[in-house]
Amino acid sequence: MNAMTQTELRTLSNSHLDALEEETIFILREVAAAFERPTLLFSGGKDSLVMLRCAEKAFGAGRIPYPLLMIDTGHNFQEVTDFRDARAKELGAELIVRSVEDSMKRGTVRLAHPGESRNVHQSVTLLEAIEEFGFDALIGGARRDEEKARAKERIFSHRDSFGQWQPKAQRPELWTLFNHRLQPGEHFRVFPISNWTELDVWQYIAREKIALPAIYYTHKREVVDRRGLWVPVTALTPPKDGETVEIRDVRFRTVGDITCTCPVESTASTPEQIVVETLAADVSERGATRMDDKTSEASMEKRKKDGYF
């Protein structure tokens, strides 16, 4: 980083993180008190790791009162799933993993073709897990700054008996008062870090020294330029005819299914350096890295109405 960047970083305040952390801890405790069978959605990604740190502060190390749940497409980055397993074991937390592949074996998920992304089909597996375990609240790491549909979410987002989200039927949340009432078969998706931004997350990671999967930091990777995104070259995402494979210094701003998650060019190797990069970013992390959000302006909202996170 040059001298100007160093100065910007030294003068950047993180005093607001205390208020964000306090709000998140309050919501995590509210869920534990108000629901019979909550769970925390845990992918091993940065947002869920921030929530996990807040949960440790809310309840104490090794005393998180709800299990961790991961919906695995079978096409997740191995670095992330390995980190997920290691972190859950370190915390002594119960980790429940349910797979889209199992839904495919049951016939509840059918791909249009073998190469279709399984990402959208996570909704089916998630709803099956909710029914299997009787979950009445699912705590997720979605933030309002990520995408327009997520900006419409309440912190306590009501889902009907079909697991669907109705944006016009959400409940008011005035003065941090939440309506927890549910009819049989309904549940809530709860988003404790709704009011955080990507910059807040990275400032918090830097302050708390939270360990992350290595792919969040710069590394060399084979990629191809496809529709303005750097698509990683893997067995699941091979180069197409006419595409040129390049080796670039990249990192992932968000992690998800390999078939729809792309890195960005970066040489940032520390949280502090990523904070500086984030200050200069003019595209949201999903807008810059997720192929599934490029299909249409309303793609995320449609998936959420069908039961997506």
C-alpha cells in the first residue's frame, strides 16, 4: 500500500463496530429465548464466521445453544468445507450437513441437465432439513448491502408454511421490537448482521483477528474472462471454446457453489489491505462475483420467494 493508503487506513474509524456487535449479540440472544428449535446457518464463509464470533461473545465459548446447519451443494470449495469442519470441531458445536446430492437421490431435486448449477436447488434441501429437524428459526449471515432483494428483508423475516417469503407481508420492526408469533409449519429467517456492510465485516475481522479460509486472500489461480467475470478454471467450470486461460492474482469476496462464484483480481493478503480495497469498490460483492445474480434483475428475489436463504 502506498503512503496515502496507509494514512486512510490509520484514520478510518471502527468505533461503530461496538454498536453493530451489540445489536448482533442482542438478536442472537433473542432467538435463543424466543424459539424452541433455532439453528445457525454456517457455511465457513466470512459472514457466518463473524456471526459465530458474536455468538461466542453472546453465550461463551463452547456454549452456543443451537446447532450449526450447512446445506452443501457438493460443489463447494474444498478449502471452505475443510475450514467449516475444523471450526465447528474447535468450538465443540453440533454441525448438521445436508446435501443437495441426497435430495437428487430422493428425486426431490432434478437438474435440467448435468451441468446445471445446483445453487438454486439448495432451497429444496433447506426446506427438507427444516421439516426433518423442526427448525422454527434459521439464523443467516445475509446483509442488506449485498443485493436489492436482501435490502427488503426484515431482521426477523417471516416464512409461510411453504417456506416462502412474501415481501409485502413482512412484519414491522419498530424500536427493536420483534413479533415472533408463528402458525404451525411456519418459521423465521433471522439476519443479525443485516445492518452491517462488507466494509464493516472486514473491519471486524481485522479487529477480532478472525481466521478465514485462505481463498479470501490473494493467491494465483487459473481463470477465464466470461461476461466480465473471472471464472475459476475447475473440473466443474472448464474453459469454453475460444476462451483463453490466464493465471491471475485473485481472491474471493464471497464464497459459494463453484459453478456460480467468481474471484476478483487482488493482491490483498491481510484484512487491513482488503479494508482498503473495499473502500474503493463501486460494485457489491455479489454483483462483482456471482454468476447466478447476473441472470436477471429479479433473480435473487425470485429465489428468496421460493425458499432461498
